[in-house]
Amino acid sequence: MKILLDTALGKNVYTICFLVVVVSSVVLAIVFENVFTITVSLILVGIFGVFIVVSAVVSTSEAIESLEWPKVNATLGICKVSTHLDGPDSTSYYPSVNYSFEIDGQAYSGNLYILGSRTYSQSTVEKIIADILSNRDSFMVSYNPSDPSMNVVKPGINSVHYVRAFVGIAIVGMVVFELLGWSNFTSM
């Protein structure tokens, strides 16, 4: 069971292997266009959807727990607006924050603003960075007491957790819809 959970969470090499199998099955379903290959592909895509839902549940649970994590003073390193070019006319913005801190004489570092990846508007990221820099002398991070290497500037749930759950449920729903024959796609 642990190997399945680790695969769903992307914590082992089997995650990549599974994704290769899923993509291959979709390609075969498109090429051969028969009920067997389409059904196998749908089942594998459905399992992928379940993995996304499991990932959403685990990450949301961790995000809720992070609200109770202890806080510690941290030394702020890099703190800037970073960009990612999404296309020729689209840019995403996110805060780049690096910091370090000590727990019981052990040094730790981190770079997570929130748990999960998310982009913002440029003005929102500029405000986030300005807020962090204005509190540079009293900069605090939250850390997991059982594993301080897991740490974050802003603990708690954010929209990424909801989006991940919605996408996983939508994939599973589509697969169930198709496998139960509620469309004419699989009855070719």
C-alpha cells in the first residue's frame, strides 16, 4: 500500500513509469480505435485521476496541519519577484523567497512561500515581497516539528489544493461516464 501512496504522491520512480504507461495507452487507444485499447486507456486515466485526488487529500491535510506548526525566526536570503514565461504573450509571477533558520543547533533552509505551487498577478507578488521585506528583522517561518526540513512562510490551505482536488474528481468522473457507456465514444 505504501508503494501505491508514494507513487500517487510522486515520491518514487514508479510515478514516472506509471505516467509513461498512461500516455502510451492513450496513444494506443487513438491509433487502434478499438474498445479494448480505449477501455484500458480509460481505466489507466481513471487511476491517474484517483492518484490526483489522493495527492489533493494528502497535501490538503498537510496544509491544515501546517497551521499548527511552530514558528521560528529565520534569516531572509533572496526575496524577489520571479517570472515564468507561459507563452509568447503570457507571463506568470511568483514570489522567490530563500531563508535559513536553526532548530536545536541544526541549520535548515527553505524556499516555500506556500505549500503547493501557485502563480499570482505581478502586483500581488510585488505586495507579498514588500510585506516580507518590511518584516525582514522579524521574519518568521513555520516548520514541521517532526521534520523541520519541511517549512513554509505562509502555512495553510490555498487555491492549489482545491484545483488539484477538482481536476482529479473531474478526471475520475469523465472516466466513469465513459466506462458506464453514457456516451457513444466507447461503443465504436
